[in-house]
Amino acid sequence: MKLTTKDISIQYQDQNSIKYPDIELNSGDKVLLKGPSGCGKSSLLYALSNIIPVHRGQVLLDGNDISNLSIKDKDSFRSQHFGLIFQEPRFLYALTVYENIELAATYQSKMSKKEIMDLVQSLNLTGIAHKKIGHISTGERQRTAIARTLVQRPTFILADEPTSALDDRHCNDVIELLIHTSAAINAGLIVASHDHRLDPYFPSTIQLI
Amino acid sequence: MKSLYIALKNSIHRPLGPILSTLLIGLSVALLVFSLRLQNKVEHRFSENLAGIQMILSAKGSPLQSVLCNLFHIDNPTGNISIQDAQPYLRPNHPYIQTAIPISLGDNYQGYRIVGCTEAFFNHYGLNLASGQELTENNSVVIGSTVAKELSLKIGDTFHSGHGIRDIGMEHEDGGPLKVVGILQHKGNITDQLIYTLASTVWAQHEGITKIDHGIEGDSLNHATPTIRSNEDLLTHVDREITAVLLVFKGHNMQVLNFGRQINARTTIMAADPAIEINRLYLWIGSGMDITYLLAMAIFAISMISIFISQWMTIKERISDMAIIRILGGGRSTVIKIILLESLIIGGLGIGLGYLLSATAFMTINPWLRDQYQVRLPIFYWNKEEILLCVTILCICVTAVLIPAWRLYRLPLASALETK
């Protein structure tokens, strides 16, 4: 599948708007969105995944405009095609690590329980699978968030500053995991980050000003 | 993973609010169920045991006490009246009186009252034998179905009656044992909880001293005392006493209305109107019930406020939950469903706790109620009123979280993701 943008701009509540360069990304591609804090990296990810509307221009998936869907259809469409990973991953704190990962399958049903268990094992999460989210480290949370996104089997993975809170070792682990797993499911990967440690991992970058 | 599971996990994850709300709902439900059942029981008992009796003639005293004692078998007698004084009303072919039912009270067996009566009592209340035979001799008794069941009495069993209308351990040894000759069919009213004997047996039990004067012992007493089976037999012993006469009139006319007033004004006996006395009692009970209902409603209101505050205080966490669930494809309705289910879980647990508390309370006070008032509150009982109560509680639980739920429903996903 191909994700493209045409002349998109986003307007904020204070009426300021940001115009973005056109993007063209196929499933299986990986790209790094670079730029300083406040340049609109996160907003672009939100616009691509239809969380916020574009002020001008179009976001197209395989040539179809996805901005005119109802709220319900947007939610459904987003969860089918976009897996989102945040700088501070969000979880249901009442659930365990495994249950948070399994939650994605509840609404998508793309993975069986066995496949989820295999995924948990492959991401070295077995030891903490039955722990509450509040009892695991930041790096483990990021791995859990990646595992949950993989259960969705999205067409594109959009990661917003996934490594900024991590030390070098965990930064390498997380980005390698993201690249490796997105390639494994042939998902397009867009990482928005101002973290220079990620530069070597991405042959293609989009610089925002 | 079902929404119910997430709702359960959420409730366990933040237990303080749900526990407090559940306790408060449980307390209010227990109070409401207790009040409802007590009120139902009292009203049911009064209406079913009124049995068409329109007036009670007894010794002067409190008319309410007379009604409670002679009709509902709850209170103490106001005293005895002589058959001499009662005979005008016991005579057949009275111009106003259709049925006169004389009774003699004053004894019990293990807390169950013994009623000395004539065949008029059995005829009026429509009492039929399930087994055994009718009363024909002194010192024979016919027992109600509840008495037979609770005391495991069977035909041929004998026992000594106790003095007084409650079991205080004073037996009538001198009057000889009473023998069960019949067991009545179940009627579902107070008659199931009484022991019946001939009026003359009550005299014999209370005049045991007489047998000593006559040199008679034990079971042979019944041969020394006249056997009274009918009102006509009773009228041949005007020197004796009975406790009361229950009256049913031939019609409702002005003369009947004045009948009671005339008795009270001109005779040594008292006429009490059960309908008037029961209405007075309802007024008293009603006030007590109203206070209990108000208390229960106040506790319930606090529990609802507690649910609302507990949801409102965790709204930030909810916003985060909603953001995740929407990103994973759950939709806004899923989050609302989880919040409503959490509230319903609290409501359901509260109702369960309330019924548990009320059942415990009933089990605790039932022996006392039976001894004092011949009443037993049903422990396992379900009626439309209580079903409506439970449904209303669940509806109010849902209503209590509608505002936070609506706020979440309306919140854009982008704003939810910005909430830390």
C-alpha cells in the first residue's frame, strides 16, 4: 500500500499553520522525520493517522482520501492501517503486560493467542508478561508498546520520539527492534525524532524546519 | 478481551472508591429490603388475619392491645370477661350478630399460643384437618401446621401447657398433659401457628387446684370438667370466664355502628373495632418506615455521589484509557461501555451485599420476632417490588456516571493524547 500526502498543512488553535513537504511511502519503507522540537513532527504523524484533520491538502492511502470518514470509521481505519508508538507509551494500567499486548487483538483479531505468546517470547517479554505496567522499566514499556503495535499488524508504524527517554543501549535495542519487526511484517515505518543516534539506521530522512 | 473483564480489572486496580460505594449501596439496600419486607409482612399479616372480624369484645383496657392479642395473637390479653356479661352476644339469633366466636387465652406451649375455643372458631376460619380428628374431649388439642412442623409434633404426642402467652418455663403440671388429636391443613395465616383446644380445657388447666379438691389426678381430670364444644354449651356456664368474643355482623347499618359505642358506654366489657385500631397502628408503623426509607435513600444518595466523584477523580486516567482503546480500534463506545459496566458492577455487588446483610439480619431477629409476635420475615424472597428496587438502583448507578462518560465520549482523540 502507498501512503502519500499532497500539499498538506495543519492549523493550530492559535491560527498558526505549518506546511509540510509531500511524502510518498510504501509499505516496507522506512523513513526518519527529523527536526527540532516544535517543528510539527508529532502533528504530521497525527495528520497521517487521521487523529487531527489537515487544514489544506490531502492524505491518500492507495490514492483514496481518508480525511472524510466519520469518527467511528476513522477509528476503525486507523487501527487497521496505523500502529502508533509514543515517546511515553500509554497503557491500561489495570492490565498486565500480556493483557495490554493482547488488547490490540481484541479489536483487530489479526493474531491468535499462540501467535501473541510467540511474539511476547521473541521480544523477551515472557519474564514480565504477568507484571503490571507500573512495575516495569521504561525500556520494557517501550518494548511492550512495540509488541502491542505488532499485534495490530498495521500497514504503517508511526513512532513519535520512541528513543528520547532511553540510554544508548536501550535506544539501540528499541530502534533495531522497530526496524526488524516492521520489516518482518512488511510495514512502512515512519519515526519522528530529533535524536541523532537514529540517523545511521535510516537511509531516507525528511527534514522539517 | 471483553469490556466486562477490563471493567472488573479497573475496579480491582482502584479498589478504594468501588469498595466504599459498594458498602454504601449495600447498607442502603439492606435497609430498604428490611423495611419493605417488614412492611409487607405486617400489612399482609394484618389483612389476612382480619378474617372478616368486625368487633372484639374483651375486658376493658387498650382497644389496640385487645385487637393485637385476640385477633393477631401478638400482645397480652386485657383480662377476662365473664360469660354472664358476654352471653347477650353469644346467643344465636342476635339481631345484628351473624357469628360470635368466643376464645380463651392464657397458655402456651414452647411459645405457641393455646386457644380455647368452640366449633364456631373452626367454622369461621374454615379450618380443616389434615390428619387426626376433631376436638371432642378435654385435654385434647388440634395443632396448626406450623406448630406441627416446628415442634415436630404428631398425633398422639402429649405435652404440658405453659402458663402465660409466652414461654416462661411455668408448666401446668396439675392440669394434666395435653394430647395432640389432630393436625390442621396449612392456611398460610396465623391459624397455622396456634394450638386449639376446647374452652373447657383452658379452664381445667387453670383450675388444676380443683382436681386436688376432688381427689382427681392426672389424665382423669377431663372427666371432672364439663366438655364445652359449642357456644350453646358455653352459655350453660355463666359463672366461668373467657378472654374475648370475636364478632361478625349481619350488615353495616347505623345500629351496628352504634353497637360498639353502646357496649363501651353501658357495660363492663370493651368493644374494639379492628379496622380502626389497625389503621392507627399503620400510622405509627408508617412513620417509623418513613424514617427508615429516608435514611436508606440518604445513604444511597451518598453512594451515588461517591461513584460520581470516584469516576470524576480518575477522569485523566480514563482519558488515557480511551486514547489507547481508540487507537487500537475499540471506538468511543467501548470506553463508555467500560465505565458503565464498572458502575453496574458496583451496583450489582452493592445489591448482593445488601441482600446478604438483610438475610443475616433476618436470620438474627427471626427467632425473637417469632417468640414475640409470631412473625417470621422471609429470608429467601423475591417480589416485583424488590425487582423494581434493584433495577432502579442499577439505573441510578448508570446515571451517576453519565456526565463523566459523556465528557469522555465528546473528547477528541488528539486532546486525549495530549493529556498526560
